[in-house]
Amino acid sequence: MQDPKQDFLESNSSLDLGDVLLASGKGVVAFVVLLVSVMLMVWFERKVVSRLQNRIGPNIAGPFGLLQTLADGTKLFFKEDIIPTRSDRFVFQLAPYLSLVPAFLTFAVVPIAGDFSSGDGRVEMFGRQTFIQVADVPIGILFFLGMSSLGIYGIMLAGWSSGSKYPLLGSVRASAQAISYEAALGLSLAAVLLVSESLRTTDIVARQAGEGFFGIVPNWNVLVTGVIPFVVFLIAGTAELNRPPFDLVEAEQELVGGFHTEYSSIRFALFFLAEFMNTVTMGAIIVTLFFGGPSGPNFGILPGWLWGFVWFFSKLIVLLFTFVWFRGTLPRLRYDQLMNLGWKILIPVSLAWLLILGGIRVAQQPDAINLTSSAQANTYIVLGIAGVIFCFCTLLLLAAVSTARRERLKTEGLVAVPMEVE
């Protein structure tokens, strides 16, 4: 068996100046596309929320108010940059970039176009076969998890370095929230990796481009994994983004403005840019993992790779509308509700569903389990056993939570007394 390190060296030994220029060009184009997407996302969110609240929204700067975000950014750029005297100056100035850079690096592993209906999504550019993404990393999903974990450091350091108590409380909340929901995010992601059998984003998309159920229903992972991992990933991803109803990091009624209270001018704009860039990136990741990314039918009117971009953009719009819908509809959770949802519901559910999916995969392999002569019967048996175990563990968890609550109330002298009904 050949050494993986040797394989890597051999695959990269033929790199020339053209490859470097192509990669650099794709990076510049991706950055520009992402910046334009963020500008449109801010306009889109303000417009949709205004419609939900029976207001007008931006309609002055540019056609339909499209240039309002550009006007706001220009205004922030020329405002006075204030640095608190009691702050850690170097960390205070560095924190916005620590929030912005991971968002772009995550987007670099997302395939945004390509013809996956009749191939693996490769296109020919300047005489070279390549994917329409900045980098096709073999461990793309692990790279996404690493970048999502690094992004929180910008928020934490911004609150700590400001020298003020309100930003510090926001950063503490951010760290606790990230820890609580990162586990659920990873477990729901593991379900996708289990059925895709690859960490490469292009392989995950190609796997979903195949023929689906009954030849009509798409072979998307949202259906293959049983919907529950998608729901958990969507909720945990919204919490990772610090968006409503999980925006306790920026709760203005309690923390003035949150972790960026002391920021102004371009550095505040960078935090604002990072927040919406993370939203676009998270939507793109969800489309890639659960909805087939750029894969879709090719009707022949446009080039195959361009149809991939059309399908990817259409799916992304629906996901971004869902995030905005959450913002305009759901009230902010209390902090105890935030923690309970992450630790007592999302993590147990995602872990249990991952074990069930693993059991189904094993039962469908004839050499793994020989309970019966039929793989379908083995699957039903595994599902039945898993259902019994899941119900038993759920009852144990509810009993433990109820007991802990009663003990806490008893310690605080707040034992609940049933009310008498007259």
C-alpha cells in the first residue's frame, strides 16, 4: 500500500505557473462574488423583514434600494475610528479580521457550479480540468468544522479586549453558545458523512446527483438521512451564526449592543460584514450537504456548468429566506432555554439518530448481520431495537432532568406547591 504522503507529493509534483494563476484567479473571483452576495443579502433581509412587518424597507439608494448597503458601508468607512483607552489595542484591532477571514475560507471549499448530471462537476478552464470552487480539499467538511470553530475567537477576543463589562458578557455568552451547539452540529454532519462515505464536498454533491427514489424524488441527503439531521443542522447552524432567535450574544436590551459595543467605523462594518458573510456561507454549506449543491437537471438551453450555478443559487435563495423568516417571526430565547435546547434536545436526538442510521447501514450489508435471510427484515429488526432503546434513554433523560430540577428547587427553598382550583 502506497504512503498517502507520497500520493500527495506525486499529485502536486506537476503544478506549474498556470495552476497557481488559475487558483489565484478563482480566489479573487470567489471573494468578489461573496462580497456582492453579502451586499445583496443585507438588502434582501431588510426587504423581506419590512414586508413581514408591513413596512417599506430600503427604496431610495439605487433601483429598488439595491445600493443602500453600499451607501451604509461607505458612511461607516468614513466615520471616526474610536479605540477605548482601557482596551488591549492590538487584540481589539485584530478581532474583526478573525471573524471575517474564516467565513471566506469556509466558502472556498463550496462548489457553486458544475455539470454533475453527466459527470463529476469538472469543467475545462484555460486548458485545465478543474472544479468551480477555490479549493477541492480532500477533508473539506473537517475544514468547515475547523473554520466555524475559529470564527468564534473573533467575537470572544472582541468582547475581552474592549475593557468593558457589556462586551465581555456578550463574548462569554458566545463561547458557551458555540460549545453547546458545535456538538449537535458535528453529530448531524456525521450522519451526512455516513451516507456519503466521503469528506470531499464534490463527492458529497456527486453522490446526491444520482437517481433518487422512484426515479422522481431527488437523491438529496435531506431525504436519505431522514430529515432529522437537516433540522438539527439548521437549528445548530442558526445558533452558530448568532442569528435570531439565538442572538443572545448581541441582545441589545441587556448588553447595549453585545460584543461589538465599543467598535465603530470600519471595524464595526467588518463585524457586520462577517455576520452576513457567515450567513451566506452557512446557507451554501447546507445546500451542499443536504440539497445536492449545484446538481440538478440539465435542460440543454444553457451550458451544463451554468445550469449548476442556477440550481445552486436557487436553493441558496430558499435557505437564506428561511434564515430571514426566522428573524422576522421567532422571539429571542431566554438563556436557559438556549442551553436546554442544545444540551437536552439537539445533542441526544442527533446522537440517537446517528446510531440508528449506523444500525441501518450495517443491517443492509448481508455479511454484517445475519438475523434473517432478508436485508429488509434485518433493517426492520434494527429499527425496532433502536426505537426501544431510544424510548428507554429518553425516559431516563427526562427522569434525570426532573429529579435535578426538584433538587435545585428544594435547595433554593422554592419547592413547587400545586395550586388549588376553586
